[in-house]
Amino acid sequence: MVENLWKSGTAAAFALCLAAPSIAQDPALPTSPMLAGTRLDVVATGEVNAVPDIATIGAGVVTQSPTAAAAMSENAQRTAATIAAIRKAGVGDRDIQTTTVNLSPQYRYADNQPPVIVGYQASSRVSVRFRDVKKAGPILDALVAAGANQIDGPTLSIDKPDPLLDQAREKAVAAARARAALYARAAGLQVKRIIAISEGSFETPIVRPMPMMAMARAEKSADTMIEAGEQKLSISLSVTFELM
């Protein structure tokens, strides 16, 4: 019986030894590259400049009236006129979005007395996206003429940043290679290969709008101008090299 147990144990151990190499060589399991030389970690940034081609502007209408219904009614009429002016200027429906509609009571305060409602204020707001930045200024003037009395913006951005970010990635890799070569020369070594690349962060800056004063209805155009300027898109990479 002892002999049988020994034989079965030997068979199990032999089977395990046969299975072990297949597990170690399983290509599905992650493997880390063997590092024979010196490891060098480099952080590099690639940048690309581009002209913004999208302008987003917020347009609002604020109305006040003794009753809530009257405040909302007047606000709806003036907002409809504002949106009609936007559409007339050639802005598509996909680029017009209502962002807020609000109604709030207005109070009168007196010493030692509870506040009294004296009227209501209604407000509505739309976000307008212009795909021709140069047209943003004249449309702003049209919005004010149509009834908008609050304007803010523009927010300038790039509609399709991905191709530009790819250019920045290429520049970041080139910068990392150049820096690694510099370190290698200084240390009397050579760059053998790249071990790993990690994309740390990317930046597609948006020019934030500066607050603007409420604008009253104008009888003639204010000739508002919007200048696009340039924006910088950047990519940051962490690259690990092996030096020999």
C-alpha cells in the first residue's frame, strides 16, 4: 500500500512538473522587458499652435413685471425674437441651446417687517456656437437689437483638435528621444531602445469669456469685433529608455 501511495504521489508531482512550463510560457500572461542596461525616465512635452475656429457666446434676456405670468410672457417673446435673429444670421439649430430658464420673486425689505413681494423677474439664456468666428461680433449686435440684454463670451475653441494633438504627440516623442540622447552622451552611453511610453496629460485650452456688462437694446449696430488669435495645444509624455 505504501508503494502504491508513493507511486501515485510521484505521478502527481511529475504531472505538475509537466504543466508548469506551459503556464510559464502562456503568451496571455503579462511579461516585463528585461533591463540589462541603465534605465532613464524622461518627461517631454509637444506643442502645436492653431487658430480657434469655434466661438461660443451666451445670450440672455431678463424681464421684470408685477406678476409672474407677465414677466414670463414678456421674457418668452423677447427670447423668441432673439433666437429668430440667431437663425436669421445663419446659425443652425444644432448650435443653439437653451441653458437656463428662471423665475424669481422680487422683494421689498423694511425694518422689523417681513419681506413683501413687489414683482417677479424672469430670465432665460441660450448658448450660441459660431462656426465662423468672424461672424460672431455682428451677430452679437443683432442679438442685442432683437432683445437680448445680457451677453457674455466669447469662449474660443478648436472644433477638431485630434489631428493637432497627434502632431503634438509626435513632437513630444521626438523631444524625449533628443533628451535621452543628450543624457546618454553625457554619461558615455548610447540609447538602446524605448521600454515604455505613457501619456500623462493633454491640454486643449479654451479661452474663457470675460464678464461683460448687461447690454441694453441698441438702435444701431455697435460694430463688435471678435479676434480669434492663436491657441496652444500640448501633450505631455513619460518615456522610459534603456541606455547601454
